[in-house]
Amino acid sequence: MTELKEEKRRAKAVSRRSRGVEARYRAIVDTAVDAIVVIDEMGRVEAFNPAAERLFGHPAEAVIGRNIRVLMPEPYHGEHDGYLDRYRQTGERRIIGIGREVSGLRRDGSTFPLELSIAEWREDGKRFFTGVMRDITERRRAEELQRLLVNELNHRVKNTLATVQSVAGQTLRNAADLEDARDSLTTRLLALARAHDILTLESWDGAELRDVVASLIASHGDTERFAVDGPAFRLAPKVALSLSLALHELMTNATKYGALSNESGRVALSWARVSDADTERLDLRWEEIDGPKVSTPSRQGFGSRLITGGLARELGGEVRLEYPETGVVCTISSALSKPGEPSRFIRGSA
């Protein structure tokens, strides 16, 4: 009798432990962040945890007993039973124990990418499969954003290197000697670097024209010799770089030979948005005042070619350099946009 009681006691203890283990496993499954779905070897859903309910939008009772294909868009919907049949016949594993990325089908008909891993287990001679699923929509978005950023970075680096190559080549061809080449190239690269700094602060979405001008003037040091006037106006990145170089060439020339080469000369720099009929354009004017008398140069240097050629092409507009005795005048006029073409500018507030 004592042995019988002890056996019953042990049996009850085992039963309690089994129930405890089952409860713990159930709690783990029910509180898991990832969706967990169990199917039998025919593809019928046996278990569907709360995370799966949230992921697919189905209550468990609406899915249990149905074929797992209800959660699959094409082509997975039409191919799944064939996968199971082939596995039962050949034992060949294509997904089980390996994992893959597939698409899921929500109750509302929307599809989404998910990461799926599958494990096989047996109970009472029957075969079951447990699938653990995770929505990877945000990961895909992050990967796509990273791809776009890498492509954009690659594009910018190539453009910058092409600009540096062009500036270096032109500088060397026009330099009087090695020292002149070094000094000219250094200041031009610094002008590019300042423009890059401004664009980086703006995440390369564009640059304020006033910031580009302020950076240029700050590099000269004597800010009181500049009169600046113009509305808020944003430039596309490539235009900001080209305009920075062009303004740098104007200031360098003014410092060596023009209004900034004496004690009294000044520079007036202004811009405006001008509307004519059905078009709108940016007009910018650089005017040197009270400097030495100037005359049209006998030959066109790199700076002049950059301003009247390269900048004009970049802006798709007209750039003029004039040399009245009173001082150099540079005028820039460019349409904000043309039908069927992307704008070279990002419009600012008046």
C-alpha cells in the first residue's frame, strides 16, 4: 500500500512538472516577438501565436485547421503543397533548417517581405513543422535607402573628382610657374571645400545662395568692402559648386587687379527673382566699384572661361563679363526651370 501511494505521488509530481513545462513553453510562444506557426505534414495550421495574429491580421481561430497557403501570395500559394509532397517523397530540404526570405499575405490583401525559418519535429509518429517569421519591411527599406545613398555618394564623388581634375588641369595649363600653379590650385580647392561644407550641413539637399556668398566673403576677410543684397534662394548642389568656383574667380581677380586691390574699392553683389510673362529667372550681378581702371584683357584666362563657359552651361543661362573703366561687371541670368526639364534651383522665399 505504501509503495502504491508513493507511485501515485511520483505520478502527480511528474504531471505537475509536465504541466509547468507546458505552461512555460506556452508562455514563451505566446509572448514571443516573432510570429510562430505550426503546421502538420499536410500543410494544415495547428498553432498560431499572438505575434502571428498581429503580423497577418487573422485571429488564431480563423486560421487553425486551414492550409498555410492562406497566408501566402503567389507564387508561394500555388507552389507550397508541391514543396511538401516533394519533401515527403525525397527528404530533400530546400527551406527546412535553412531559412529564406519570402512574402506574406495579410488579411487585408496586402503583401510584405518576411524572413522565414522552419524546423521539423515529430510527435506520436506524426510530422510537424514550426515556422518562425519576422516582418523585414523596415530592413528592406533601410537596405534600399543604403543602396540609394551609396549610389548618390558614388555619383557625388565622381562629379567632385571630375571637377577637381578639370580645375587642376586648367590651372596647370595657365600657370606662369610651379609656385603660381600651387597657389592657384590651393585657393580653388579651398573654394570647392567651402561649398562642400555648406552642402554637407544641408545634407546635400541644396545650399542657400546667401550662405555661399557669406562663405566667399569670409574667406577674403574684409567683409565691409562687400555690399550684398538678395532674397532667400536655394541652389541645387551642382549649381552651388559651380557658382562657388565662379565667384571665387571673380574675387581672386578683384583682389589681384580690381576693386579689392586698393584701399577704397568695393564690390556690390546682388540677385533677384524676376518674372517675365510666363517665365521666371534668377538675375545675379557682381559689380566692382572705385577700383583701378580696367580694360578688356588681351586673352581669356581659366577664371574667365570658367565663368562664361562652365557656369553658363551649368546654369543653362547667360553669363556676361564686361570691363568698363569703372570696374568689372559680371551678370548672370538663368531661367528657374524650363518645360520638361528639372529645375537647377530650389526656389527660396521672397
